[in-house]
Amino acid sequence: MTTINDIILIYFEDHPFSYARVEAIGPDAKKDWFHIKLLLLQVPLETVTWILKDTYINGDEFIMGGKRMRFEKIVAPDEDEEEDDDFVDENLLKTIEPDTSEKKKSGNKVVSLTDRRPKK
């Protein structure tokens, strides 16, 4: 069931169109219809409010302006238990660390990314 703060993918004629975040869902005057406010995640950001049935909000296909549309709720993939939020690939750091011997000879200032990492 799609609810507030969920990320959805909007399909337009069976093609992915835009991602959006559900900002609000409120009742409409008609029974089983709702106002759904979406923040379209695009440049520039835009908010829209559509009036849809709850089944449409939850993924059933609907027609808007004569075009087929539907929502697909996006679920984040499970994180690996081994992954760490502060993970830094040491091999990657070695590839981006400057060769200080060459830089010192040319007189350029070298800033080490390793020294800028927060200390634990």
C-alpha cells in the first residue's frame, strides 16, 4: 500500500516517466477517491495534486488525458550486513592519492584526501 513519503515510479503509456515522492493523501468529496500530492523528482522540482481512486494509488492502471498511466512503489534493496556506512575502499583511495614526490618538485600545494577523513 502506497502512503506518505513513499517513492513511486510513474509509468506513462507503459514507459517509466518520472520518480515522485508522495507528500500527502487526503479524501475527496467523492467516496473512494483521494487527492494525492506528489513531489516530482526531476529538474526543476515540481509538485502536482491528482485526484485518484485508492486502487490507482496502489498500482492499478488508470487513464489521464486519454493516456494510460500507473504507479509502481519503489522499495529500497536490502543492505548487506557486511556493508558499513563509513565504508571507504582503501584501493580506491590509493588510486586518487596524489604522488607527493612529483607535486613537491613543481611547487604545487597537495591536499591529501586521507588527512581530510573524519577521525573515529
